[in-house]
Amino acid sequence: MYIEISRYTDRLKDVYERLDSAYDELALKYDGFSCNGCEKVCCDRVFIHFTLIEHFHLLEGFRKLSPEKRESVLERAEEYNRGFSETAHPEENFRMLCPLCEENRCILYPYRPLLCRVYGLPGVLRKQTGEPLGFPGCWRFQDLHGEVSEPLDRTAFFSEVAGIEKELREKLTYFQRYRKTVAQMILDEKRKDGLIMRTYDFFEGY
Ligand code: SF4
Ligand code: SF4
């Protein structure tokens, strides 16, 4: 089966662009809050990602790295995944820098997933019932601003990504659960039984 993944990743990029603008606009209200100068970046936290579409998008960026850089990221991903797999309840107990973090910066910043994009500012996500789920913002935001009344509403952006994901999965007849760290996404490039993408433009089997 051949599918032009770019038809889906282009739409994802559009959502990301609008989300980044909304984030920057809100950050201005909080003294231009940004990650610049952060002494303890949050990229050592375990973030779990749930969508194939973000997987394809992240790997699009990964494939643009030089072969040497890809090799060093893969080595770090192996190490990360070893630690992650050997830790009980890793989401709470495991801390290691993401394999894409170098000198406190994300080397695939334009390709980073949704959760990495929204993590700094306080946010709200409304369930279908309308019930809000609140996020207080990263440790640094809370240190600087405490509790605030205007969070970033993530709902529309997350729903749009979920919509793209649904269409993609239907096209691929891929309905198994997807739940991976960035390290695991990257390691899938090497695994024969992982998601197999032979070129950027096509998806072939899984
Ligand atoms: S993908 Fe980038 S922003 Fe996200 S945790 Fe990894 S290094 Fe940090
Ligand atoms: S989101 Fe917050 S904790 Fe993470 S790097 Fe930015 S300022 Fe630091």
C-alpha cells in the first residue's frame, strides 16, 4: 500500500504553525515567556506520544540530519530506551535527556511533537463533556508567574490533530494502539518489525 504521507504531515504542520502563534501571543502576556536561558530544561521528562502522524513528521526531520548525527542520536535513543525499559513506572521514575536534546536545545525543534510545543505555558484541554483538564505550566513558568487565570486552550489544536490521525489510520487500516517516547520513534527506523517507512513520501506496511 502506498500513501503520500505528506498529504497528512502538511496539515499537521499547519496546525503546529497556528498553535505556535497562539502560544507566542499568550507568552507575550507573560513578559514574553520563553525557554531561552532555562537552566533545567524539561526534555529529561518522559513524554509519551500517541499519534502516527507525529511519528512520521518527527522522522521526516530525523532523516534530514547528517548520517553521523543520525548515528549519534540512535546511540542515545538506545541508551534512553534501555533505561526507560528497565525502570518501574518510568513515567514517574525515569529521567534522562531526550536523545534529540543537545546542549539544552532540541536539534529537531521544527519537528518536535505537540506535547513538547505546549509544555511551557499553563494550558487547558476540554473533554467532550466540556469538563476542563488543567495544566499549570512548566516549573519555570510557575516559578516566574505562579498560578494564572489565562491558560492556553489546547482543545481545538489537539482535536484537529486527532482528526488528521483518524483519517490517516483509516487509510492505513492501522488501529493498534500507538504509544511511544521520542527515543522509541527513532529506534523504529532500525527495527524490521517497527513502522517501516522506506521513503519519506510512502508508507509501506507495518
Ligand atoms: S523532541 Fe525536542 S523538545 Fe521534545 S523532549 Fe525531545 S529534545 Fe525536547
Ligand atoms: S518549557 Fe519550561 S522547563 Fe521546559 S525548557 Fe522551556 S522554560 Fe525550561
